[in-house]
Amino acid sequence: MIEAQLALKRLFDVIICLLVLVLGLPVFGLIALMVKLSSAGPVFFVQERVGLGGKIFRLIKFRTMVDKPTTEPVTVWTEAEEARVTKIGRFLRDYALDELPEVFNILKGDMSIIGPRPYLPAQVQDYTERERQVFRMRPGMLSLAFVKGRRSIPMKQRIEHHVWYVENWSLWLDVLIFWRGLLVLLKREGASEVVTSEYTPRPQ
């Protein structure tokens, strides 16, 4: 039964992402142009994250920050790092448009539309056995933590939401998160509030 539901989840992912690519191609092009004109640097930001089964994959997003070296550890998010976000980047983040290239990760099978957010390898090293349950499912573009508060809630609470999602997953839960996620984006809920801590990822 679970295997059949997971197969439907995967089919839903592929169909939606193909539609996004076909219908949203002009949007992809416009965003790419905006990013390129906003500051010097590449259009895309690529970073290693941990996915299904603890496997490392390369997540791709539109770049939202000034492309320059930093001495901060990759697991730290500071006010200085926040200041590196470009004006275009802030707009893209508020409406999660910087996440659009993740459709390629989804089509490749590294991610799903709905699932726990993928974190950096350095961040998951201290996960408890229960927290490591997040690796039982493909990480998602949208997550339960996203609809519960986005960046305004502490990292530990976000991880707890991810674990709860895996423990209680169903197709109906995905549907609820999907539609709730759209409302969160339209209202920009939790977009401007950022909780900083040593475990908060650099959210490019």
C-alpha cells in the first residue's frame, strides 16, 4: 500500500515538474536575466545537500546573494550574510522563486515537491537516530516546516517538523502541505523573519 502511494507521489512530482518547465520557461528566462543583471556572478547557486538514504546530491537554485568569498562557516547565518542578499534575491526568496531550478533535482530523482528540506552534510552529522529518519524520504522543495513558519522558527523545531512528516506521511498530507504552501507564498508568511543560530543553514 505504501509502495503504491510512493509511486503515485513520484508520478505527481514528474508530471507537475514537466508542466512547470514547459509552461514556466519564459519565467525561468526572466529570472535568470534578473539574477545576471543584479550582480556579477553565476545565475545558479549549486551546493551539496543530504538526501534520500543519506546520499549527497547537488542542489541547484537561482543565486540570491552577492558572489564573493566569505570567512563564515557554511553552517552559520549572520547579519553580515543577510546583507549579501541582493534586492532581486530578496524578492525571489520571499516568493520562493529561487527554488524553481530544483525541478531539475526532482526530475532527476534527488528530490520531491513535498518532503523534509535537505540540509548540509555538516549540519546532519549530529542528528539523533530519530532525526535521521528524515533520510527515509526524498527531500522536498516544500515542507511541513515551510508552512509552519518558514525561516521564522528555530532549526531544531524545523527538524522536528521534518521528522513528524516522515513518521506520519500520506498522500493527503502532501496535498494539504501543497495548497497551504501556495497560500504561505502568496501572503509571504514568515518570509522576512529569520532566526539565526549556529545550526541555521546559509539559505542561498
